[in-house]
Amino acid sequence: MSDRTKAILLIFFLTLVVYSNSLGGKFVSDDEYFIVKNVNVKSLRNIPDFFSNRSAVAFADLSMDVYRPVTTLSFAIDYLLCKLNAFGYHLVNVLFHSFNAILLCIFLYALFGDIWIAMFASLFFALHPVETEVVSWISGRSSVLFLFFYLSALLLYIRGKILPSLVLFAVSLFSKEMAVTLPILLVAYDIHFPKKEPLRRKIYKYIPYFTIVAVFILMRAFVLKRVSQCGWWGDNPYYTFLSMTVSFLDYLKILLLPVNQCAFYITKVYTTVFHPKVLLGLAIFLVSLGAIPLVFKRSKKISFFICWCFITILPVTNIVPLKALMAERFLYIPSIGFCVLLAVLLRKQRKTIQVAAAVSIVIIYGFLTMVRNGDWRDSVFLAKSVIKVSPQNPWGYTCLGAAYLGDENYLDAEKALKKSIELDKGYSSPKTALGFCYVKTKKYKEAAELLTESLKLDPGNLEAMNLLGVSYGNLRRNDEAIREFEDSIAIDPTFVSAYLNLGATYEFMKKYDKAIGEYSRALARSRSAVDIALLHVRIGDVYIKMKDFAKAREEYVAAVSICENKFIELAKIANSRLTRLDEISKSASAK
């Protein structure tokens, strides 16, 4: 067995061992929107929609922020194989992460010709605690998936296999937009490790990669109907830049000392270059950037991996504004540069020191990662881990409140969400969540007030609009309810919940034709079998009210045929309606 094979087996084994305690985790945070509530991933028939319809990617507002059709396809395959058993989803994440570490080892061995550097750099990457957000969180799938195809495309390019490299690059890009940096990285690679070939030929090789990037950007903009997730931080690109210099400083700190990690960092917008943190971050950034030409002369390999850090972090530097100034998942690919540089630094030490230090780092990283995995086991643990590290973190309390809502613990949910609002009155999410809590506890007046405030902060929030419509409907403010539902449909014509509630409002107002019209529109747009069956039952109920028993029977029969043995409770309801119709028919015949 070769040294490379032994290294690969060791990397695979240790990665599985360290992440084994993540396999029992539940769906948390965005997992609910990407998978649990997203009916589109529950059928492979929706594959074309993953590429052309933003609503197919995630439920409600999250669908407006990301375009990652290959990742959505992977969730659909997971659902086909294991439904909503989170174990299978976690296992796929861990396997892809281990494959990424192995691909990295293969790449580094080809580049350095030193199995020690290749193996330990890959182990540092595989076990570094900063990767836990990507691996232990199911929604981190986009990162492990894109990197797998990214590294594969890079290896194939180096071996001169351009066509398969291009195909895998496209798959990587449609997994996550972070892959957009590969063409720039290829140029950097060729500068550092040039081959004897004409410049024109090199340029011809790059053109298809940049063309794929252009096509992706156009498709993404067309489907999402926007380019950025939000406006500039502090409404100013200069303030955004200053704030990112501090984020660079924080990223370096996390990589060097991965303790007190947080799923959601409170970030401050800096407005002056003279703030100490801005000055320090800017100094480190400029010194590192300025050192590249000097390092290039002494070691092209070290220079390349410094460039790797800068190039691969570009998409999350808010050049195109994102809803986050920093997040640990953003370091998934840039951290490779750090891990390689760390391995190279250790390799230069005396043999006894290099081995002892490298093994110690692997053990420490592995231990810290296993501890950190526990924070992702469920939503309550995740929220409490955030609050423990950052007691004044409104996101932590919002996450905790949402977790309690999922458990129908409305009293504790209300306390947590009120605390979040108290910490940040300009944060819309806890107000929307508390509005949902009030709807569930039938405090419709309070819900309407909170949801109105939430929509002032985040206009166009589909969940808030839908909940506000429900609140108005229960307060008998039907015209206002109808307006909210119609406005949410105008924003997203595939938002089935709005059609359902709009139909129910018309049904309550005894405008039965309009109710059937809205239910029928929902029927045409729904991709969930259980929703379709439920809609048939609702339409049947309206026909009963209209005394059109024949059409009502047709709807109930349709519902029963859809339910079969899959939705037993709903089938019972539909059959009970049919039994009631038979009784009505017998009664009419007797008369």
C-alpha cells in the first residue's frame, strides 16, 4: 500500500470519527425552509423548476436570496431515499466533506510531492472546528457540494482535461455561487506554475470558464430577479469596505484560535478608517497583499496559497452586498489556504517538533470539532450556544423562540422573542415569529400590530404578509386580509399558502365562486400531494355550501384517490364527507 493510499484512508477514517456525533442532529434553522417546508424537494419531477423557479429552492423569503439548483437537487435525492430522516442528510454532508479533504490531499501531493504536507494540511482542513457550520448543519450542503466539484475541476484542469473540468465547474457553480472564483484561481495557478505553451492558447483555455460564469450570473439574476441580497451596509460601499476589514481580522482570529464559535455573529458597521479595529484589519490586509510579490520570488507555492486565501474569499467580501458581513461557513474554501500554510510552516521545523506539533493540532482540532458538533444537534442547543457566547445576540433569542414555537411551547417562545425585540428593535425576524406565536394563541390584535411593524422593517416578507392577512381575517377586517394575501401573491405567484388563506377568507364572506377560484389557483400551483388532496376537500366543502352535491362528490373522490394509503387522517376526513353526502342523498330520496 502506497503512502498516498495510507494518507487517504487515514483522512477518511478520522473525518468520519470526528463528525460521527453530528449524525444524530435534527433539522435546524434554514433546514426547515430548504427541506422540511419546501414541498418542491419532495418530488424529482420538480427538477426543471430548481433551475428556473426561485420558489422551488426554498420556502417563503429564503427563496429570494439564493440560487443553488444542484444543491436543491441533492436535497430532493436525499428526500427520495430517506424522507425526513435527518441522519441521511447529515451522512451525505460528512461524506462529501471527507471526499473534499481527500481531493485536497491528492492535489497537494501532486503540487508539493511531499505526502507529509499533503496529509497534514488535509487533516487540518478536515478537522478544523471552523468547518463545523458547513458539515454539521444540513443547510451547509451547498458548501461541501460546490467544493467537491470545484477541486475536481481544478485537478482535471491541471491534468489538461479541459472539457470534463468545464462540466464539473458548471456543476460546482450551480451548487453555490462561491465557485465563481475558479477561473481567477486557474490564472493564478498558471502564473505560479507556468507551462511552456503560447499565451494565446492559455487565453483560449480561460474563455470557456469565464463564459460559464457569465451565463450563471445572468441565469441567477433572471431567476431571482435581482443581483444582491440587500443594500450596502450602512447604505454606503465605503462603510461596507471598512466593516469588512474588521471581518478579515475576525476571520484570522477564528482560524488561529477556534474557540467561542458562534452561528451568528453580531457585526458592527464601521464608518471611520481611524477606528483601531479598522486600522489593524486594514494593516494586516495590506501587508499580506503586499507580501505576495516578495513571497513569490522565494516560494511560488507559499505565494499561491496566500493568493488562494484572497481569491476564494472574494465572493463573501460584500463586493455584491450580502445579508451577512461575516459567517464561519464563508471560510470553508479560504481556510484551505490557511491549513496548507500551517502545514508548510511546521514542515520547516525539526522532525521531532514538526510531528509532535502536527499531531497535537490534529488532536486539538478533532476534540474541539466534536464538542462544537453538539451545538448543532437541535435548534434549542444551537440557540443556547449562541446566547452563551454572545448574551446580547438577538439572533440567538430569535432562534430559541422559533425552536420553542416548533415544540408548541408558546409561553417560552414569547419570552425569548420579546427578549430579542428588546435587544434590537430594528430586527424584523423576531417580530414576525412573535406575530406567528400570537396567531397560534389567538391574540390577533397583538399579532396584527407586531406584523405591521415587521413589514415596515422588511417590506415584502411573505410570511409576515400571510400572517398579517390571517390576523386581519380573524379580526373580521376582511378587505385588509384580502389585500395582504393578494400583495403576497403579486410578489410570489407560487406562494400557495396565500391562495389557501385568500380562498378561506372569501369562503367566510360567502363569496363561494371567488373561494373556489382561489382554491383552484392554489391547486394549479401546488406541488405537494397532501396540499392538493386538502384543496380538493376544501373545494368540495364549498360546493356543499352551494348545494352542488355532485361536484362536491367529485372533489372528495379526487381527494381520496390522492390519499390512498399515504395520508390516512386526510383520507378519513374525505371519506367522512362522502358518507355525509350519501346520508344527504338518502334523506332527499326519502322526502
